[in-house]
Amino acid sequence: MRANAHAVLDAAYAAGVRYFDAARSYGKAESFLGSWLERRGFTAQDVTVGSKWGYTYTAHWRVDAEVHEVKDLSVRTLQRQIGESRAALGSCLRLYQIHSATLESGVFDDAGVLEELARLRAGGLSIGFTVTGPRQRETIERAIALEAFDAVQATWNVLERSAGPALASASAAGLGVIVKEALANGRLTDRGSAPLLASAARDRGVSADALALAAVLAQPWADVVLSGATTANMIQSNIASLEITADGDLLEQLSALVEGREAYWSTRAALPWN
């Protein structure tokens, strides 16, 4: 698994990728990424690494585990996991994000967490948050008002566009915008794409994933779009999106794919864990 991770990272770097995203709860992701950085001799001048705190991985490599991860957005978890992330990623760790912040979690009202994040930020570490679920837009708006963050990571794709206005506001407020799940957990690839997307991709002689990614890259507020590739071939297919011009006509054509946000997140919750 480490060798495969390093091969994918090599392919991404060779293709021009310079931002790498991990989390404490992604199994050994930080360990694999950190060992690759060390092997390549990379520093913070070569790449930017973002990671996340708030979940602890508990599945022990079992896909059928009853509990895959435990969420705890307390200051105690933050203080423990920042040490773990720094030990794995070293000086390349430049962005640390709250993992799946929601209004219901109360993390934006936790004085202890906000104070610790401010301390880390004063020390030179950029601080961000990721959002999830049908209330992404409201969560982003709440976070912007705090003026405590440098970046936001949210889901936006041709199926689920509800966070768009809030991401535009975040960009206007000076936050970096990172888009996750641009391929809707595999639903927007050749393997799982809707007929309309598949047809539009065939008409242009490109893969469904490349076309879906191009639609995200066309958004004026999108600074970084995460790939999620697990093989070097996927990297090459994803990178082809940079050569596609997603004009207004294409975006309008793909607007027929939009799902209501409640329906989208309900479908996502039913997807098998992988």
C-alpha cells in the first residue's frame, strides 16, 4: 500500500500537482505521505500539505468494521492530533483544518478550540475547516463571520452545487477555496457517471471524470480541486481536465444533473464504505 501511494504521489507531482491533502483519520495517509516527502527530500518550498483533525480512525483496515472513525472536535483532540500530524508531515504541513465542521457540532462556539487554533495560526500555520452535509452553505457563512480561518474545503460538483454562493463569499473574504468530492465519490466517472455526463464526455472525446473536474475548475472561486485518484492512470485521466474549456453552454447542459441537496447527501450516505 505504501509503494502504491508513493507511485500515485510521484505521478501527481510529475503532472504538476503541488497541493496534497490528508487527514488523521485516513488510515496511514499521513504516514505514507510523510515517508514520500522524506524520500523525495521535499520541503515546504516544494509542496503544500494540508491535513485535518477531528476524527480518529478505528477500523484497523476492515471495510466491514462497525465503526470506521470516531469524531471528536474537542480541544483535547486538536492538541493531540496536531502533534501527530506534525510528527508525520514535518515542516511541509502548512494548512490544518477542522474535519467536517458542522453547525450542530458546536465547534465554532467552542472557545477552547478557537483559542488553540488562533495560537497555531499566530505561529505561522494556516488554519482552515472542511464542511459536509446539506447545510454546507450555512456552515461556511458562520465560519466566515468568525474571521478566524484562512481556507475552506467543501463539496461542489455538477450534482451538488448548493455551496457555490457561500464559496464565492469565502473567496471574496480572502479565504482559499479547496473543492473536495468533485467526482461525487465515483458517481461522476466512466464507471458510475449519469448518461448525460457520459454522452457529453463522448462528444468531446474525453473521460467523464475529466469533464466533471473541468466543470469545477471553471468556477472562479475554486483555487484547488482535489482529485482523489488512487492509481497513476487515474491521475492522468484527471489531469486531462486542465485541457478542457468548460464554457457556459457546457455548464448549462450539465445543470440538468443537479440534485436537491437533501437528496444528494442522502444518496451519498448510502454509498458503501471503501
